[in-house]
Amino acid sequence: MAIITKITTQKQSTERFNIYLDDGQGEKYAFSVDQDVLIKYNLQKGREIDEVEIEEIQYGDLSKKAYNKALEFLSYRMRSTKEVAEHLAKKEYSEVIIQEVIFKLKEYRYVDDLEFAIAYVRTQKQTNGKGPSVLKRELAGKGIDQTSIEQALSEYNGDDQLQEAIHHAEKLLKKTNKISSVQLKQKIEQYLMRKGFPFDIISSVLEEVQYEQDESEEWNALVKHAEKAQRKYQNEDPYQYRLKMKQFLYRKGFPIDIIEKFLEGHE
């Protein structure tokens, strides 16, 4: 059994206290505790405590430290339960402490995976314009259960998805030129698929945006690619030159009739 002989406030934190004990061999520093732990365990000068109580107090203080670390982590932005647990694990807190902290955070609604999922969908939709399949994958990676994911994504309706996808396609069309209409269509499809939009939305986008080049644009794009191919195949014999030029330009998505027109004009 030891007696608490002195309690002092730490210099770096007024909410932490140093506890000094005398176990019969003179006063010495024993441990420090958070203010809440000090009050909870009624620690005061003259009180006797045994080894079991000391272990319980130190465990309570460790739990409080972990809880404060979690609150600090949550102060920057909303987090999922899994994100908080992983953060505490990196700080080397035990699984028992982590689960205790998570329980307390849920009790006070500091973490709520459904609210997190809804907020995440709204933010990502507005800032990055991501489609539902990408959002679903990202939320699953953050430990959100399937039911909460579906509920959060229910607010991202088809009309919203279509508007976001059209916005992406129009931005892409402004940046992309000098390629065939076929390639432009493929580029839009591939980009929107990577963004996470379903096929029916992508099909609707292709009906809404003007991706088909007019005759002069298609011709200019072909000429640009053909000039590159000419430098590549210029040393081929006439038959191989014509064959490889045709194959190259056809793979680029240009119609065979304007490919023939170009080759006839340059023979």
C-alpha cells in the first residue's frame, strides 16, 4: 500500500497532474494522470492506494489519452470508425483501448458511419465529380457497411450523375482535339468509366454532347496523324507504305473513305 504525498500540475499542460507516492521508502514520482482521471478516481493527498488501483488508474489514463488523440484526429474533418481505429493503432494503442474509445465516440456521436458516408458522397460529388461506383469502392475501403453506402448513394440520383458526367465530358472536349470522332467517343467513355459512372449514364452523355467532328475537323485531325505516320513509313516500298498507312489511320478511328482520299492526294 502506498500513500499519495503530493500532486502537482504539469508545466506543459494544466490538465495533467503528477502523482507522488510514498510506499515506505520515501516520496517519489509515480505516474501522471489527466484531470478527468484525477477526479474520477478521487486522487488526493493522503489517500492510500494499492498496486491493483494504480494499474486501474494508469489504464484509465491511457484510455483517456487515446480518446484525446481520437478527438484531435476528428477535429480536422469527419472520419469513419475504421479511420479512427487505424489512426489509434498507428499510435500503438491496444485493441482493447481502441474499442473502448470507439464505443465512447459513438455514444457521443463523434463518429457515425452513415453520417460520414452521406457527407463524403456530397463532398466528393461537388469537388471531384466522382461517379457512384468509385464512391462505393472508396467508402467500402473506409470501412462503411453496404447498407450505409447504399443509403448515402441514394441521394446521388440519376439526374445529378448525368449533369456531373456531362460536365466532365465537356471539359474533356475542350482539352482534346486533333483526333478522330471515334477516338474522341472512346476517350469520353473511358474517362467517365474511370470516374465511376455507369454505362447508361455514359450512353446518355454521348447523346447530349457534341463529340463528332465536322468534315474539316476530321480531315485536319487525319492530316496531323498521317504526317506522323509518313515519317515512320517513308522508307517502305509503295505497297507496304500504303498498307501500313491505312492500318495506322484506321486504328486511329478515321473512316476508310477519307483515308483513301488522303493517300490518293499524296501518291
